[in-house]
Amino acid sequence: MTAAGVTAAGIAGLLAEPERLRVLAAIVLGSHTPSAVAGATGLDPRDVARAVQRLNAGGLVAVAGGALSVDTDVFKEAARSAAPAVEPADHGVADPGVAAVLRAFVRDGRLVSIPAARGKRRVLLEHLAMSFEPGVRYAEREVDAVLRAWHDDYPALRRYLVDEGLLGRAAGECWRTGGPVL
């Protein structure tokens, strides 16, 4: 339940009837009296009254001094309460500082951005370096393909990896030169 007592399922149920949906839409769009709602929707005044009564009982429409209004915060609260809890991603690291950096910059297996702070960028680059097997030489296009899966700016990632001493690069080939080994 939300603070107002209205759930997302309750809202869906209230708006499942076309007449109630039309009445709510008319109120949202500026019809603040039952007669104005009837005029905007083309519904019979009795149907409008029944819909307003049901929407009011359900917590979607408020009636004060004959004026109708919709509290849109009810919808926000219902959406928040219905949203699934997001579990923090487990990137397989024991160090809480490293895990925090990875949670901040990696979503669904991709980088959301490249950190500007060198320390955070180094943590992230060490994580990316583990995508490459030590002792294996990779054609530059293979490195690009791996890094492109992480982020669209794969040339910057490759450059950072080389600059930080995590990848070596010569004659169109790259190889892993640093970073943790699992």
C-alpha cells in the first residue's frame, strides 16, 4: 500500500472501466466540475457522478467545495511501491571499495560512463583488464570488440588501459601486462 492507501493494482482496477478513465482524463485536463466533465466526455451526468464517486472512494479524485481534482502524487507513490527492489550487482569482488566503484559505473554488464577521477578509473580499468588472458596476444580489432561490449568509446578505454600499464600495444597487437589475476 502507498501512503495514500492506493496500490498500482488498485489504480489499474479503478481505471479499467472506460467511463472512469474518461472522467479522470477530463479532470486531469482541466474539467473541475461534474457538469464540465460531462461536457468534456460526452457522458451522461449520472455516469459521471457514479465514476466520480468510485474514483473518490478509491483515492484518485478529491472533491472539495464541488471542485474535482486529481492528486498525481498518488500515481508516483503507487509506482514507487510497485517497483521491484533492485539488488546491487555482484561483480565478484571482495573489496568493498572496488565493489562500490563497479556498482556506480557498471550496469547490466556495460559501463554507464568512464570515471573522470583517476583512482576510480584505475579500479574500473583493472576490472576490464581481466577480460584479457595473460600471455595471449590479441589483434587490435579483437581488443576493440571486447571493449566495445563494455562501452561505445572503446578507443578511450584501450588508450587508458595502455596508459595505465594494463595492456601493452605494438604492431597492431595488444597483450595484458598488468592488473589482478583470478
